Amino acid sequence: MPQFFKRWLLVIVILLAILLTVLIIITSGQRDNLTAIEGVVGNFIAPVQGFMYRIATSISNFIQYIGERRQLSEQYEYLKDRVAQLEEQQLLMDEVIRENQRLKRLLDFKEENEQFKVSGVRITGKNPGNWFNTLTIDAGSNQGITVNMAVVNDQGLIGRVIDVGSNWAKVRTIVDSQSSVSAIIERTRDNGMVKGNNSLTFEDGLCRMINLPLDSDVVVGDRVITSGLGEIFPKGIYIGEVIEVVDEKRDMYKTAIIKPGADFQRLEEVLVIRTVNK
């Protein structure tokens, strides 16, 4: 109950102060001087007016703060969405730039090897695992692709077509254990057979050049290219670089371990050699 009366007392005092202020304004008119009663009343309500002014100012400032906070929040959300859009556009632009760079390198390869008639294709699938042992391309018999056509990119030999559909084809790459490519050491002209190392139980992305003569002068760093024997792979296509030489004396030949020139973990576009101009 005391709290109730205190609250009502405060309300009554505020209402009286407001009423007295209104009366002073009404009765003062255009007079230059206030009466003694008006002066006393003025002295009484002045603190109340100041208090009320401070409360009104605080409320106004608080409302303004809420409005500014809401505006800042809306601006923040807009800027956040805008940044996300710009980041997405930047990613798309970067991807377009990288794709253009890859296609430019393929075009350079085509222009530097005018003896090859090639078709540019995209890779649409690959075997499970880290390496591209076999892959699928987006062109087939309807685009003139046939079995045993050689597949390359600007880095070197990729493999050969082993199966063809209407609008797709499957390629076995040179790192697959079932792949065999007749090759020569570019410097020494020694002939051998390049086979892939990747199998179901082992993968390292390398190749082996077997059946090299024991007296071969092959050394680490030698370049290996296709020999042109067998009429599948045109002569002179870069395969890779020798990184190790192993003497197989009991078998009367040497083996060279080759790191392919192509990156068989990151293939996206390749070229199919359709014909070779003699």
C-alpha cells in the first residue's frame, strides 16, 4: 500500500506541475513581470520541468539510437550479401581465367603440331581413386571418335581411346597397368615399352620403360617420347622424364622409371588426335 500511495503522489505532483505551468502561460499574457505567486510557483516547477525535459530528451535519444541501430543492421546485412555476391563473382571469374589458360595451352599445342588433326574434348568422368587411370570424355562416334585414337594435352601423352559410345568415349591412360606404349629415349634413341604402374592394389602415378638394352646410356633426366611403332601413337609425342634407372642384369635389360609429363590427378580438357598428316 505505501508503494501505491507513493506512485500516485508522484503522478499528482507531476500533473500539478503541468497544470501550474499551463496556468502561468495563460495568465501571464503579454506582461513583462510575474506576480509573487507566479514566481514562487515558477521556482517550484522549474526543477520539475528540467527533470521532465531530461526524461523527454533521453527517450528521444533512445528512440533515435534504436532507429540508427536498425539502419546499421540493415546496412550490415546488405553489405554482407553484397560481399558474398562479389566473392562468388570473383570465384567464377577466377575459374574462367584458369579455363582460358588451359584452353590457350591446348591451342598452342595444336598450332605447334600442325601435323595432327585434333578435337578438343572435356573429361566428364574417371575411375575411382586419386589417379586418372581411365577416364570418360564428352565426344563419341557422332563426333568422329574411334577406338585407338591417341589422346594428349599440352603436357604430353595421356592415353588412347578403348571404347566408344554415341556421344562419349572411354580412355585408358598411360599410368594404368594395362597400358603399353612403344617409346624411345630421345637422346640415346634406345627403344623400349612404357607400361603404367597403377593397378588395383598399388598406385604411384609413374610408368616403367622396360626392355632397354643393358648397354643403354639412359640416365636420370632423359626425355622419353613415342616411337611411332604400332600405328596407334604418332611418333614424337612427349611421354615423360626418367627419374631412376634399374639394372635387371639377370633379365639382360634395363628398366627406367618415368614420371609422366601430364598431371594425371588434375585433368579437365584433352585433345583427341583424329588423323596424322603424313
